[in-house]
Amino acid sequence: MHKILAITKKEFYEHLKSKRLVIFGVIFGAIIPLTMGLTAYYTKGVSPNDVLAGSHGLATFFYVILGIAMAYDVIVREKKEKSLYTLLSKPISREEVVIGKFLGSLLSICAIIIPVLIIGYLIAIAITHNTPSVADIGAVSSYLGIILLGIACYVGLAMAISSAVRSSTTAILSAIGAWFGLGMIYSIVSLALMPQMLTPQVYADPTLMQAKMEEINSLWYVKLAYAMNPGGCMDGAAYSVLGLKSLMGQGLRYPLSTNSMIISLVIFLAVAIGITLGVFRSKDLT
């Protein structure tokens, strides 16, 4: 365990000194509290949790980008610089290297995300003059947990790609491509079914149209397509714990329940880390 902690500490401090974390941290730290403050000021009768939910659509871009940016080259860069060979020459297993790098990357992101969101939430409380209840605080805590789980999925995805490719450029392009690709699966599957199920009569009746959309979302392969996108599951679960139970606020329920979305994130993370370990163990690096 102490070996993992040592690698985690090394990775954490290296990320804290990196230009990319500083740049994204400054941008995130400026935009999100400002957005939450303006939302709280110009929207009457809202709670701090509503303000947090309102800022999530913008914040989720940073969550994904930070997850990818902090991890896409953690392995491939060290292979190129030969520092990985030095690390593996010590009595450290490859599993400990992967876990340590994963934790160090994730903790460096936490060092930015959590303080900024807390500051934004406190600003929302001050502007709305609405003291959150114990249930509200519990919902925010759940929100933070879901956000960190979603970010962990993208850290794991980026590390899996980093362990398999030979250059940082290929790693970042592949990670961004995987982000967009996974996000499109649900939309493509849903759109492919719409011509069969949404007739002109259905389009003319909003109630019938919503019922048909619910029917599409109830199909097992549509649920699977949604589960494969960590961004969608993170957003859906995050909005749900903050009280928004419908897809994009349109009264359409998510294809998966909140618990199912969280389980999907856990499975995605486990698969990503498993792939990283498998590829990293199989490569001849020394």
C-alpha cells in the first residue's frame, strides 16, 4: 500500500505543478462561481440546489475535459521519456503503478473541482438568502460523489488509451474521439428507432409522442446504449439527486434509474481500469 501512496503522491504533485491543471483550474474557478452567482441573482425563488443544477450543464464540460487532460499521457509520456523504465526497475508492480497514477490524477482534479463547487454553492446561498436543509446538503454530497465517479471514468478511459498507444498526440485525439463516440451511441440508436415509432399522428399529439419516447427508452438495447456513455449517466444521476428527474427538463424520464446510472458508472470504471491493467501488463516495457 505504501508504494501506491508514494506513486499517488508523486503523480498528484506533478499534476498540481502542470500548466494544464493551472489553466483549466483558473478557467473553471472563474466561470462556475460567476455562473452560479448570476443564476442565483437573476432567477427568483430558486434554492442553492437549483442553482447548482443550473450550472451543471456548463460544468460537465470541464469535468470531462479535466478527466481526459490529466490522464491521457500519464503512461505514454513516461514511456517516451524513459522514466517509466526507471520506475519499473524498482520493486514496484505494474498494478501499483496504474493504481497510483489513477489516484494521483483523480485527486489532483478533486483539488480543483471540490473547492470551486463549494465556493459557488456558498455564493448561491448568500445571494438567494435560502439556507439549505439537511436533505439539500445530503443531495449536494451525493452530487459531488457522482461527479467524482464520472470524472474517474474519464480518467480511467484516458489511461486505458494512454497504455495502448505510442504517442501523446494519438492518446489525446483518441480520448476525445472516444468521449464523442460514446456520447453519440444513445442518440444514434434512439434516432434510428424514431421513424418506425413516431408517425405523423404521434407528432400531432404531445401526450402520445411522449408515451412513444418512453417506449423507446424502455427497450433493453436503448438502455444499454445509454449505460455505455459515462457522461450521460453522470449527468442523469447528478440531475436526479438534485431533484430534476426528467431528461433535459422535458418531462421524459431517463432510460435508466439513478441507481442503474451509478452502477453503470462503476462498471465502466472497472472495465477501463481492467483494460489499462491488462494492456500495461502485456506490454514489454523494460
